[in-house]
Amino acid sequence: MMFVKLHSSKEAASNKRTRVWKNLKQIVAAERSLPWKPNDVFYASIDAPPSFKPAKKYSDLSGLPANYRDPETKLRYATSEEYSRIKLMPSDLVTGCLALRKANPPVP
């Protein structure tokens, strides 16, 4: 059997390079400049199908993952303290929170 030494500490120290990170804009610009065939798949042309997982729901007050929803105001909440705070909120604040989430306001 023949073993090949892939890395050694001396070689790693002498060939030390700094990694150059590129942001998405740089990657897309570099791909546009290359000659592509019509059927080639590249980073900007990937079309992903919709996810099979349901969307995560977050509290309208704290941003924590919410397991509960108030049936009257339709606001999502994560803890009992948030629920008690929702019960004290005036209707214009409730409507504003729902508008931020792009949800329909409750019918009085």
C-alpha cells in the first residue's frame, strides 16, 4: 500500500493563502461575463420550487416562534405575558401589527 501525505505543517505554512470571499453581486457579475450555452444552469438561473415545509410563524410582539394565536385579534403570541399584553392593546395597534404582517384586520 502506498500512502500519500496530503498536508504537512511546513507546506501549509509556505503555501498559506488568504481566502477571498465574494458577495452575491460579484458572483452574478462574474457569471454574466462568461460565455454560456442556452441550456447551461448557473447561479442566477436556478428556479427553486416552493417549499414543502409550512412557513414558520413568529410572534407579532416579540418575534419569537409563536405556537398560539388570539382568536379575537388574530395576533400571534409566544408566551402568556404576550397574551395578556394583547388583551390590553387598543384596536388601532392591533390593526397596525396585522398590517405589518400583511394580514387582514379582524372584523369587529
